[in-house]
Amino acid sequence: MKRQTNITNESYLQTVWRRFKHHHLGVASLILLSVICLAAVLAPIIAPHDPDAIVGPFSEAPSLRFWLGTDQIGRDMLSRLLYATRISLLVGLLATAISTAVGVVLGLLAGYFGGWLDMLIMRFTDMVMSFPYILLVLVAAAIFEPGLWSIILILGFVDWPGIARLVRGNVLSLRETNFVKGDIVAGMPLRHILFSEILPNTVAPILVYATSVMALSMLDEASLSFLGMGVQPPTASLGNMLNSAQSLTVLTKQPWLWIPPGLLIVILVVAINFVGDALRDAVDPTATLRR
């Protein structure tokens, strides 16, 4: 009886957290992501060397002096890995923020106003989605000068259609609810209806979808940097650290040059997806708790 009372009186955030904790892989992934993000943020403090400085022999194997060895020109791999993680996380976060902002605004406008504005926005969304995604990214990367901010902007303005369609669908159902109609009758300003009534009720699915966008953005950055069209050396990213793996000698005889960045990309993407799955279950009002 006491437990039931506590559950009844808990806030929405407490309910979400309680449900989230039942997803053990999600909790473990969240802890792992927190550790990786903390290490990336503290890279200037914990990195043993300057990531761009030549500090040892060329392509030296891992040792007590260099835990992950050195690259082809003698730079410390551990230091470069820490700084590369910062870059990849930055690309994922900023690209997701841009695409989410664009998608939310267009989805709100299309879903609330409808009519010709809805048709115009949705036809433009369909046109963008009709292009092969990776081809669109590659063409945009080839047109603009390669670099960190170019990749962030390209990915940010390519990933928005899915979020726009998601928000539009939620707004179409929410605008027919009594509390929204009551605000319209009461003469509440449009910004209040959109951003104080409708948007808070669609934040949960947006947040869940954004996790998949972030994982996809990090994979895209790694792919473009691997092809030489993303973050440019000497700035380290997980993608351009894998660029050396194009050599058969590196693949077979120097695995410390490509296994750590490749493994970290896999861990980050899988962990983000597990957190997204757990978050989806936690914010779903029809979810049932499993003992």
C-alpha cells in the first residue's frame, strides 16, 4: 500500500526515471556514455600528450609509455583518441540540435496551420527525403569546403525531415484537444499555444527520435572523415583516425591504429541507441513495467 501511494504521488520526471531504470541495458549505456563524455570533456587535463605533437617513434606498438601506441608520425594515440571523441560528440550534439530545431519549427507550423502552408512544407520535406540520404550528404560535402563546421551544418540541415513529420503528426492530434481549443477561444497568443501547450506535449517523442539522429550523425561524420571529406587533419576525429586503416599493412600488422577508434565508434552508437530504446519505453504512457 505504501509503495502504491508513493507511485501515485510521484512527478512525471520521477515516473520516467523509474521506468527508465527497469531497462538495464539503457542504464548501463547511460553510465558508459557519461564516463566517455566526462573523459572527452577532461581531455586537456587527462591526455598524457599534446594530440598533434610528435612525442615518440613512428608507429610504435602499445607500451607502458604509450598505452595505445603511436601513429605513423609519432603522435600519441591515446591523446588523439580523447580529443577525437570530443570532436565526434560535438558533431553529434550540434547536428542533432540544428536538425531538431528546424524540424520542430516546420512541423509545428505545418501541423497547426494546415492548408497551403502544410502542403508546401510537407512537399518540400518529401522532396528532401526522396533523395538517397548518403548521396545527398556526399554531394553537399563535396560542394562545401571540408571541415568541422561544414559537416555540422550539412548534417544538421539534412536530418530534419523525420523530426518535422513526427512533430506534424503529433500537432495534428493535439490541436483537436479541448485544452488547445479552450486557449483559442480564450484568445491566447499563438506563441503561447504553440510553445506552452502543444510543444511540451510532444517533447517526449522528439527526444527519443533525437537519440537516433545523434547516433546517425556520428556515423556520418566518421564515414565522411574516413573518406577525407569531413574533419581535416591534423584535427583528430574518430573517422579520420580510421583513415589509416585503408593500408593493408596497418590492417594486418598495426591494429592499434584502427581498433581503438573503430571500437569506440561502435560503443558510442550502440550505447546511444540503447539509451534511446530505454527512453522510448520510459516516456510511453502505455508501457507496462516488467518485473
